[in-house]
Amino acid sequence: MRLDKYLKVCRIIKRRVISKDIISFGQVLLNGRKAKPASTVNVNDEITLFLGNKKITIQVLSVDSKINSKDAVTSLYKIIKEEVITSNEPA
């Protein structure tokens, strides 16, 4: 599944267009490397997002695109680390 679609399906980012823009601006890392919106997401990949002053790292548990409830969405990923960035770290 494409990275921009995965972030939307997981409801980490509300709209696919916004996730595409965030990825294009270099605010998302896939397995430690800058990603493109069309990058393929696989099980056990690590995604790091720089959203405002937060740095969130998640592990992909599933890439199922047919999720109906909010409870089922949490089965798609696991939050590994969530931290607040206080300095001006480049993304």
C-alpha cells in the first residue's frame, strides 16, 4: 500500500492530500529514510512523522485497506515512541 494512503487509512492524518504534502516536504521517514508519497509500506516497517513539535514513531502491524471502525484502526500500527521536540532539529 502507498505510504500516503496508509497514513489516511490509519487515521493518523485526516486526508490523503495532506499526507501527500507532509511526505513531500520531508516530514515523514520510512525505515529511517526520507520517503515519497508512493513508497510502499510493508508489515514491520517503521514510520517516523514530524508533526509540529512532535516526533511520532510507529511500527506497521498490518496493511489492510478495508477498516470500518476506529477500534480496528489501532490494529494497523503500534506507537513505538512519541516525543516532544524542543530544539530546532531538521526533519
